[in-house]
Amino acid sequence: MKMTAWRSFHLQLQRALRLRFGTIQSPTLLLFTNSFHSFTFHTTLQYAYFFTSNFQSASFTDLDDALASFNHVIHMDPLPSRVQFSRFLSALVKMKQYHTIISLSKTIELLGISHDIYSLSILINCFCHLHLVDFGFSIFRKILKFGLEPTIVTFFTLVNGLCKEGKINQAIDFFSDLVAEGYQLDVHTYTILINGLRKFGKTNVAIGLFKGMVERGCEPNAVTYTTIMDALCKDNLVVEALDLFSQMRNKGISPNVIAYSCVIHGLCNIGKWNQALALLNEMVVHNIAPNACTFTILIDNLCKWNQALALLNKMVEQNLSPNVISFSILIDTLCKEGMVLEGDFDEALALFKAMEKSLLEPDLMIYSILIDGMCKAAKINDAKELFCGLFENGLQPDVYTCCAMIKGLCKEGLPNEAYKVFREMEEGGCLLDNYYYNIIIQGFLKHKHIPRARQLIDEMLGKGFSADAMTNELVAHLLHNNDLILRKLENHSEDSKDGNVK
DNA sequence: GTAGGGTTAG
């Protein structure tokens, strides 16, 4: 995708340059040379203006480039207009340089260029991105105080800022005020609030708004539908999600890969594996290619796939009542961790290979899932191979990946290897928290590597973290056993009485 | 001529 966009940008650039200057041999090379700057444009800001207006693309290669341009133009006489400065700031928004924009806005103001509704909306947007929506509202109050007319974009930016900060009730109030004032809101605005509501578990309110938008003459699009379907699936209301899925298609709105993935995920979560696969086939028939997310959902569910429980369900389906023996077998299987955990790994690996073949680049998440799956299935060598393959693909493991690997190595009785990964994780700049300390400590405790466990417990406590329930239980268990051993050594005659001790 | 933005995987 990136390559396509880049290529199309160059084609547009070539066309534009030909129109302006006749045939140019190599516009790509000329683009970043100083001669090109001075030859073509009188000022750097005009250069920026040219590119943003024609290509709607970021005009600067990096922040230094942008700041150099800025420092250049503020010494010009006359100064660029407010419109030109807004275009410049807008390019910085695309580069997510929010702090810089706020600081440069002050400079622009000091140069005597007054704000307008556009520049103030840019500022509000920056504060919202920095999770400082209150600052955004103080600008909003200034807008009203100075008699400027806020637009739907200004309002929308604030609604989005409130949602981003989780101030969902305030977002609803603000939104309701806008509706009451008679502002015509568009599908994006509705979808943003619906998404905010969904994220904070207010699925019912989200559905209410979804219905309300139609009544107010605003038709939901594929993204709106997907947002609601995802909310329903996460609440295990997959049937309702499927209803909406049909509804959107009846309206002629084609579901995209995300819509399909959400519903497939919902079906997997309620164990409707066959229906999920049917939808996968359907999307392929409709020429909608599954992406890395879709594959991840499928692989993850294959890894979690619980043959034992599936078998139990099948028995119940066929009116065969599981008896005490069936349950004993199941419970025994469940106890033998690794047997029950979880799943059809050959198929999971086959999907992973298919994904690689379709030129989808595996990301860290998929590696973590597979490594975790392999470790749980006691396929430690496969897990190690995947862990190494990750580096070969230019990826750096994160806490999830390392954690899966550490757990697996500990479980396989390889605590020293796990310790190595743990330390490498620290050297790589990962923040070691309570969770990771407890996992590695439990690994050592389970294999009775007491000195190492003690060293790490001291280190963990020294950093202000604490042992979790499992670590405490293991320590207590070991202390108890040690006591027993001591007592056995001290008094042989007590030995027989300890027979009942668990 | 200048401002904003929504959906999927551990």
C-alpha cells in the first residue's frame, strides 16, 4: 500500500512538473536538492505551499526540515499570510508534531499574525491529541469571546478530544447540545461518538445513537456498522451482529475486510468455527482479501481450540450424557497442562505460512500468539525457532513476546535460558513490572532453583513490586516442604506421622 | 486558498 501511494505521488509529481516546466529528466532526484528549491520557488514556504496544495502530502522530509523552513520565512518581509502559516501547521499536524505546533503558534502570534477560526481549530486539535482537552475548551471559550464563528469541524474536534480522554458523558452532553442547536452532524461525527461509547462499555447507548442517526437522516456507512457489530460481538451478541451484517448488505453497503474480521472473530469466540470459516470463504469469493488481522484471529482461535471440550460438546449434542468416567478423563486431561492446551498447531502453522506466502508481513502480535501457543503445547523448539525468526524479520520482541517465551522456557525446565531472555529484555529497554518478575520467579520456584528465585524476589521487592498470589503460594509450599525435610532430619520417629501431609 | 475524523487481532 505504502509503495503504491508513494508511486502514485511520484507520478502526480512528474505530471505537475512537466506541466509547469516542460520535460524534466529526474524529478525524484531534484526534489530534495537545494538547487531545486532556489530555482523553482522564491521561498521555502511557497515550496511547502506548492506541495500541500497539489498533492495533499506532507511537505517536509522531517521536523528539522520543517523548522529550517519556518526559521527562514519568519525573517521575510512581508511575512507570509495566516493562510500560508495554517498550511504549514497543517503539514506539521500530519507529522504529529503537536508540541511544536503549539510552540510555533505562539511565535506566529508574536509576529503579529492574528488567529482565525482555522488556526484556532488546529490548536484545539493539537491539545486534543495530547490528551489536554481542557486546554482545547479554553481556546473554544476564547473563540466565542472574540466573536469568531466555530464550525462543525471545531465542534467535532472537541467531541473527539473528549472521547479520546474517556470523558464520555461530557462528549454526549456536548454532542446533544450541538444536535439541539440544529447543527447537521455527519456520519463521521456520529461514528466517533458511537465508537467512544463502545470503548467505554456503553453499548446500549451506542446502539441508541446508531438508531437515532438514521431518524435524523444520517445514513450509517460501513465503518459505523462495523463499530456497532464489533461492540455486539465483544458482548457475545453475535446473532445480533450477524443481523446487522445482513442489514448492511441489504442496503447495498459492502462489508470490507474489517467488517468480515469482526464477525469472524465473534463467531470464533462463541465456538461457531464452521460458520467463521464459511464467512472466510465468502469474503474470498467476493474478492476481499483477508489481512494480517483476519489471519491472527483465526490462528489465535486455532491455538485456543480445545479438543477435549469440543468432544464433550459433541457428546451432549448427540444426546450422549457424559458419565463419571468421561468427566474423570476430562478433568485428568485438564490437569495435565499441555495436553488440553490448547489445540491444532499444525493447522495454525499452515495458516501462518499461508499468510507469509500472501506477502503479509507477520507482526509481533502474531509471533507472540504462535510462540505462546507452541509453548503451551510443549513445542519449545518450535517456539524458539519462531523467536529467532522474529529477529530475522527485523522485529524486536516486546514484553508480550518475551513473556510467552519466558513462561515456555520455565515450563520446560529451562530457567537459565528464561533468565537470559529476561535480562536481554531489560537490556533492550523493556520495563520490567510486577507481572514479569512474578512469572520468572515462579519459573525458578517451580524448578526449585531457590538461590536464583531469592535473588530475583529481593530485586523485585527492592524496585517496589510485590509477589502475587501464585508466587506467595509457591514460596509457602517450598517453606512447608523445607520444614518437613528439616523435621525429618531432626526426628526420624516423626516421619510416619507426616504421611497425611499434602 | 487555510482547520477535523471513525472500524478488526494478544
